[in-house]
Amino acid sequence: MANASRFQFIKSQHVPTLTVLQAAIEDFSYDRHAHEEFAFGVTLSGRQDFFSGGQFHKSPPGNVILFNPEEVHDGQPGGEHALDYLMVYAHPEQVKPLFADAQVGTAMFTYLLLLGWAGAAWIDDEALIVVSALGCSYIVYLAIKIARSSADLSSDLNTQLNNHDHTAHLLRFRDGLVMQLLNPKAIIATLPLATLQFPAAGIEGLSLVVWAFGLAILAAGAPGSYVLMGSLVGQRIQSAGIIKGFNWVMAGLLVAVALSIGYEHVWLPLNAS
């Protein structure tokens, strides 16, 4: 019987490191091998039999398959019918933001819960005024740092970035989560919310869990959104003045937030007392 296997590779026009394989195989099998990319697949029809991770697997129609980079596996049709499947190969650099999203979101959720419960238990009205004043000072400090930050787009800087080692270094979710939990910025970002805004708004108990989860979801999208915005507009901005202006706008917004918090949680309570 003639070999009726078909293989079609499709290269993405927008993401050069993304490749799609659409295959239909009958009398064909893959020897054990590995890819440097993540491989996401779905069995469309037939059955896909393969060995991976020290075990033998059978993938029926509709089943989703994932091979990590450098994970050794093989593959062949199983049963009496031909195998039709789809695979997407994504370079680790393209998948990194997804892991970063999950790590940031989990760390934010953890800190918002812990600091939120601590804030509700330990911070009274007088302490809230002090914490509010400290929070306003820190926000103004951030605004000054952003306003004074460099907007250097010189060729020397770009050359240094281009010469940087872009070899993928994969971290497990646990490793990335620990890094986020030990990141001082994570504590600083959640501290004003959990110890100032939550107690002031009476957010505690179940509502604290709901708010923490919602904010963690928003924070989880930050790394991916940075990558997306950077790829869309980063290379198109050639003027340092535009970046400097954006920094000043962000600094102005932070100052406005600090003034709002200072008026509501410091000035008004002090006058009332």
C-alpha cells in the first residue's frame, strides 16, 4: 500500500518563531527526538500513540498534547484509522510572558490577601493616617524617579541591547513564583492597597478575597501586555521627546493619585479630629 502521509508546515508571517504543522499519517512513525520549542498539539482524527516522560500515551480525537523544549518523544498512528493532527511550535521566548503573567498574578494575590488581613487586624484610624502619609510620600518619590528617568535612544544603547544574549533560559513556575514573592517591588506595589485602601473602604473577609483575586488577574496581564505594546509601538518610536513626554504624563498621574489620597485619608481626618 502506498504511503499516503502528508505534512504541511506553515510559517507565521507576523511571528517568525511560530510554526504550524498539519499532518495526516498512515504508514509512518517518528523516531525518538526532541524540539527546542514548545510543541502544542491536538489530535483531529484517528489516534496518536507516543512515548514521553517515561510513559506510553494514547491521544484520541480532541485530546491536547504538550511537549516541553528538549522533551524526548516519538509518535505514530494508533488503531485502524489514519492519524490527522495539528501541532504548533512556539519558541520559549514567545511563551515566557505567559509564565510571567501567572507568576506575577499568583504573587500579587498572595500579598494582597496576607497584607489585607494584616491591615484589617492591626491598622486603626490613627495608624491609617500615618500609613496614608507614608504612602503619599512614596508615590511622589516614584513620580520624581519616573520624571527624571533617562529616555536615551542612542545607537550605542541599542547596540548593547542587540548584542545581549537572548538565549532562552526556562524557569519552572515554582522558581518564577519564588522570585516574584522575593521581589521588593511586589511588596511595595501591594502594601498601599492592602494596608491603606482596603481598610479605608472596609474591604475585609470574603470581599477581600474577591478584590484580591480581581486585582491579581489584572496584574497577571501586565507582562504579556508590556510585550505586546512593545512589539507594536516600541520599534516605531524614534523620538526621545515622545518617551520623555510619556514619562512626565505618568509622573503627573502619580502625583494626582498622591494628592487625592493625601486629601481624603490625611487632611480630612486630621481636620475632623
